[in-house]
Amino acid sequence: MVALSKKKNITVLGCGDVGLATAAEFSTYGYNVNMLEHPDFKKSIIPLMEKKEIKFSGELGSGSAKINMVTTNAEKALKDSSIIILTAPAYAHESLVRFCTPHLDNGQIFLIKTGYFGALRFSKIINDTGKKVVLAEMNITPYCVRKISPNEILVYAKKKEPALAAMPTRETRNVFNLIKAVYPGLIKVKNVLYTSLDCPNWLIHPIKTLLHMGLIERSKYYSLPQKDSIPPSVLKLMNIMDKERIELGKVFSFNLPTLNNFWESGGKTIGEAIRNCVEHETYNYEYKDSWMKHLDEDLYFGLPTWSSLAKLVNVPTPLTNSIINIFSSIRGIDYMKKGITIEKIGFKDLSIKEVNKILEEGF
């Protein structure tokens, strides 16, 4: 592993909202933080490169955090870092992973927030470098955050108990120990399939969008308040889809929390949990031309993987499959062909025992 003296050095990959929140909080906990952005987006980070400071308010308190380096030079940013934390949305993951791989080093940890099956998707790409790198993922980023300016953020909520796993699984404790100071409620879970199946995004965004599509399509820009997005029809479908997810988890001996437990706000039902959730009181889903980018994450990197995995292990997921098919028809995109299926990851024709071995030991 990376030498003990280097364990306080991290690199945050991606300079969006979550990247800024991650860098700011790790900095306030005494970590030396580098921030790395893809060169294609250099213009957007010039103010941050010049100031090397992030102003923050909200759940992290109020203050500013000093950043050691903000750059588009991967070699410089990754040198001597013990952890690289990928904070970009799922649709930007692969370009950033490939941008970094030539400069990875033995013993480094590559942590993905939010997982979207990322540890499995990128295992071969990283293994092909010949370097011994530990892949890890969290079930979701802990931050609900809004960027106010290129170097200022408002964190209006922070999840208390995110989940973490590594591949190979024996490394989970090591990753946990390196970041537990920042996330004291962090939970170690069985493996990186658990963390991805414990992400609620693809249960929530597609269903809410689909059942409000008639309203969304009426204008170029549409804002759907979270508090108004859960009529009985939405909640019924979310409950059914959640049961499909839970049944899939049981095949792998997971006791996945039900969706109503995800928000840490309490509630006997999904509807109660969402209504009790403080961060959702003012949260809106923002659509442009009847679409939002969260759906690209869900429909390319979430639902096809989930659906194809369920098919592999003979777990029926009729509602999940229907949601994929309906959006494929609406968008004119075959998401099961274009998206990331379990076959594309390398699980074709594997038994449950063989899948579990990969999760335990890596590819």
C-alpha cells in the first residue's frame, strides 16, 4: 500500500458540485487535497485554479478550505495520493477513468461516488495498466449541494450513513479507515454489488419523470418540486420496483434496506420518508427540453445493469423492464443495447458462485 506518510494526500477527480464539497470537507479535516479536472473543462475551473480556495456554507458550517492544487495535469495531481475520489456523474466516469489510468500507482485507492456499478465497470480498464489499484465505491455521494460560483458552494444536506465497499473485499476496512474521520457514520457492506444495488436514484428519477411527462413536455424548461412529485401512482410504482430490487439482493445474501429507510428521516412508507426529508423541502427536478441529465445516468448505467443481472440469476423484474422499454420508445434509444449490461462488464453466463468470487477477489 501507499506509504503511511502519504495517507493524508488525496485527489478529488471532478470539479463539479460534489467535487467541491468533497474537496472542501476533506481539507477541513486536515487532508492535503488536489483537484483534477478533464482538460475539456479547463475553462470552467480557471477561477478555482487561481484562488485554490473553496468557500462553503450550510451543513459543513461556514468557512473556506484551502486546496493544495487545482489542475488538468493528471500526472501531477495523482502523484503521491493515497486515494483518488471520483465525484463526477456516471456518464462522465469512463472518460475521467481513462484520463487517469496512465498515471495510477501501486497501492492507490480509486473510490467512486456514486457507484453505478463503477468498480465492476472499470476493473478491467484499471487492471490492464498492470498496477495494483484498489477499486472502491459508495452507494451514493453524501452531499446535497449547489454551486453558487466556481469556488463557492452551499451544502444543504449531508447523508449520515453512506455505505462503502471495496474490490477485493479484503480492502474494504483499509479504505474505511482512511476516510472514516470525514464520514463518521460510514457503513462497511458486503461488496461493491451491494453498494450499487443500494443506490435509490434509478428507482426515483425515471418513475417520477415518466408519470409527469405530460407536464414536463409543455415547456422548454420545467421545474418539478420534489414535494409535488409523489402522487399515489408514483409511490405505488416505486414500491413495486423496490421489491424487485430487494428480491435481487436476496439472491446474493444481501439484506438491502427498503427505499423508505434510505432518507434517514423516518417513515413507515416511501411517501412519509420523502415528506419528512429536510433536504427535499426545497429540492426541484430541473428539466430542459423535457430531459435532465440524471436520467442519462439511470437509463445507461443503472437500470440495464440491474435488469440484466436479474435475468442472469432468474429474478423477475417486470416493472424495471417496462420502464426501460417505455423510455427506449420515447427516446428512440435501445437502452438495453446502448447501456451497460452485466454481459458488457464480463458476467456473461456466470453462476451466482462465480459472480460472488469476482466480487470477493476481483477480476
